[in-house]
Amino acid sequence: MLKIKGGNSMLSQKRILITGSTSGIGRETAKVIASYGGYVIINGRSNKRAMELQEEIGSNNSSIYLFDITDRNAVSDFIQDCPKLDGIIHCAGINRIIPFGFVKFEAMYEMFNINYFAPIMLTQQIFKKKKFNENASIVFISSIMSIVGEGGNTVYAGTKSALVGSVRCIALELAKRKIRVNCISPGFIRTNMTDSEIEINEDETKNVISLHPLGEGMAKDIANLCVFLCSDNSRWITGQNYIIDGGYSIR
């Protein structure tokens, strides 16, 4: 279990919802947020993984709300029950490599639904129900594909680019409520999901990693920026897209 007491209290008293927090970047972010004194609202669809995460960070520092963010009724139920929030970090998402010539509407809708529609609408509903505290921070995890091109990522890049564009507009509208809205666009991040991809496409993955001058990134690299953006240290930052890619985009 993480040692919260006596640790860094940068996020003390702050309640932060992390979607997709049972795996990958979301899981590591939950652990780091808790280590800085934040109270984590764990979200995902796997009760087993949610319970494992809560055991690791402590039940005094977290609560579990299992729901599918694309399910409007489940979202409505969550918002009715959830406490006021000091932040949301949107980590839930999917990626499927589909060459442009093989893209079908169903695949496009699925990716946009999970990566774009769901996080935008969840945020809107929380805002409309006045579940944000003043000085709250909203962070969307986008992707380096929002600014660079790569074959097979037409749809995925579209979903992540849409987030970046919308964040600028939402940030303007929510500024009057002192709510900050930002994006993070990671390059290649080593997670359990990418580990399985490495086993399947080892040579291709090594090539992708080689295009990052500083090598592969770790989920904690993203989590650390999430801590900053959710803290009062970022009180004058909104509408930005932070690129963390080990130099991939400056090649």
C-alpha cells in the first residue's frame, strides 16, 4: 500500500475522478495522484482490477464507481451520487490501427464514441449538475497523433485531434467559473497494453520506440504532469495541449 501519511500533500483535500483508472496510464495516474495526497475516484469496468488498485492506494484515499462512460444512464446515475469534484483526468480510450482504405463507419463511431463523445459529454453533465468545485481542473489525455501523422491512424488521430480543438473552446467557456481545461498528448508510453503489442509486433514496436530520441515513455511521465495540472500550481494555465513524447514530434 502507498504511504500517504506524511507524504507530499500537493493535492491534499482534492477529489479527482480518473476515467479508465484500472489500467495503463489511468492506473499509474491514480497511484501518483494518491501519493500526492489526492482522493481518487476510481473508474473502470473491471471490479477485480478496481479492487486491486484500491487495495494498493488505500480505501481511505479512494472510492470506486464502476460504469461505462459511453452509457448515458450509468453516467447519469454516477453524477447523481458523486461528490463535488476538484478535477477529472480522462484516461479511458481505445486505439485500433485501420488503414484508410479499410475504415468503416462502425469502427469510426466506436472510436469517436469512447475517445471523444463520452469524455466530452461526461464533463458537460458534471458541469451542468454543478458538481465541480471552483478552481477545478479537467485534463484530457489526447495523443501525439493529434499533431503528427502515421499510417493506419486516420480515425484514432481524428478522435484525439478533436479533443485538442474542443479543449480550447471549453476552456474559454469555463474560465468564468475558474475551471481549467487542458490536454496532454503522449508519445509511445510503456503500459501493460503496449507490452502485449510488443510481443505480437516486436520489430515494428522497436522501430516506433527508435523514433523517440529519449526512448520509450513510462505512464508515470504522464501522471506527473497530471499532478501539476490538478494542483493549484497550475492556476493560470488553461486551454493548452502539452506534448510529452520524448522528442518524437521534433524529428
